[in-house]
Amino acid sequence: MAQHPAWVEAFNARKPADRWFKTEWKPLLPDAAYARSLADDQAWYGPRGGKLPMMMGVPADDKPGPGYYNAVLRSPFGDQLALEFARAAIAGEQLGRDEATDILSVSLSAHDYINHAYSAESRISHDHLLHLDRMLADFFRDLDATVGKDNYLAVLTADHGFMPAVEVSQAQGRAAGKLSGTQLVNRVNGELERTFGVPKLVGFLSASALVLDRQAIAAKGLNFDAVAEAARTAAVADPGIAAAYTRRELESGSKAGAPFFDQMRRTWHKDVSGDVQYVLKPYWMHTSASSATTHGSPHPYDTQVPILVWGPRWVKPGRIDSRVEVVDIAPTLARVLGVPAPASSEGKPLPLPAR
Ligand SMILES: [Zn+2]
């Protein structure tokens, strides 16, 4: 499309994101219902704090600005907006109104922002999920009315889980911690300088990888693989690092079956990834100015996500206790639609209880 369809322009022209300015996000249930979640305003939330009810925008603002919009993004109002836009898409594109199957993908991302800011253990995250649950109930009721109860199949999943906040893990007696990237680079560089006599052979960190200074290695006539090996040895000595592999190993696959190696290889690319890729230990994260906690590890709290499929015309109610993956969703839907799975699909159809 060269430009947005008219229904998008109309949706945006109403400035739907502005209407919660100085509105409060209020908890849905009485306090006692959140007794098992982390209380508001934990010290590690940082200067912004975090408690319910939460005002969208600060009292000093006279109109919606970046602070307000960021607050909406980190609140149930962010999802409300996304679902309103989804409804506008269904109406504007006349989805589900003819013989051709339509696919609508909706990303409800507020929960990610909320968990980064307050952790998945927080009452704020707990309350957000209650709001989202009710919003989804409304959305499905609307689908029943517009598209028809037997005319759609819904799949719910998540692209990742979340690690417990380091402070929560430590309070529970787990070995957990934060790794400073700057300190890691300095320490590895110190070791490399002792071995090779050249300072700062690690240039920088990128996506949990040490990136070596190729120019310095070439200028000093050093062997790239030897420097990478030494950097790996120095990196895995860190108390927060579980495993690390060099470019040579990731390119050749020589460590197949070693801890985290196969997963790492699937996310590593020779042209754009670093030279010594590492995995943090469970319950460890990099220090961060912007996030109280995070995701992106190969550990179970990150990789175990729900997959729910609903569509009584195609799927019988039931529960499947077997190892399945998010990448199985695409070939499953392709099978339901009677079309070939996407060419680059790595999944296999889910063993759904068929009608
Ligand atoms: Zn995130």
C-alpha cells in the first residue's frame, strides 16, 4: 500500500490514544486478591517507582506528550488501543465476510513493557493480566457477533517469557545477579593483554557476544582464533556466564550437543553476530538502566510459553501434554486451511484433537 487505508486515517484522526490523559489505571480487585504478588513501589523500580492506581501523565503536564504516551504503552490502555485498532481493521477490511480466509495478527505488547518495568512477579503485572483477560473476553464476544462463533479460529501465544527479577530471586535464596558489560569487557581485555601484549582486543559487546578488534589483531599479526579462544576462556571465568563459544565453533558446528550450543547456533549469523557468543547463567541478567528485568535467554522461564487454540469447528476441546513449539503454529494453521506450510517453516503441525 502506498498509503494507509481510509479506515486507518480515520482511526488516527480521532487521536484515540489521548483520551486517558490524567486517567488512573486502577486495580480490578480488592488488595487481598494480590497477596501472592509483589507489593507496589519496590526499591529497585528506580526513580519512577510504580504503584496502582497509576496516573497516565504527570500532574504538571498540560497536554499528552512522550511521558504520557510511554505510560499508556505500559498500561492496560495500550492493549485496549491495540484491540480497538484490531476491531477497526476487521470492520475496515471486511474481515471474515466472504469465502476467502483472512488472517489477523495482533500483538498485545503492554505486558512486555510492564514486566520490564515492574517484573512478572509484581502486583502491577498481575493486575494487567486481569485487565487483559477481560479485554480478550470482550474482543471474542465481538468476534462472535461480527464474524460468527463457528467462523473463526483463535490462537494465543507469546514470543517469550520473563526472568524473575534478580532482587526477587536473591530474596528467595537463589544464586542470581547482574553482569556489567563494561566490567566484563575490561576484565577480558586485561587477560588478553597479559597473554598477547596488546590492549583492548575486545572492541565492544553486542547481543551477548564479544566483538574482537580485527584491525588490531591483523596489525599485530595475531591469530584471530587464538585470541577468540583466550577471550572465551576469560569470559567463562565470570560468575554470571554459563557457556561461551567462538566464531570458529559456531561456524563449524564442532560443539554440537554442548550446553546451549545448538540453540545458540540457530540465532547466530556469521555476517552480523559477534566473535565469542555467551549465555548468562539462569537468574542472571546484564545491568540495565532501563529495565528492572528482562528476557532473551535460553532458560525455561524464558522459553516456556502458552499455546492455546480455540475454534470448535476445527478443534475439539482437550489438553496436549507433549513438547511443542511456537513454530508449530504456522504449519498447524496451514493444515487447517488446507494449504502447504510456509516454505521456511521449521515446525510440525500440532497434534490437535480434531473434531
Ligand atoms: Zn521485551
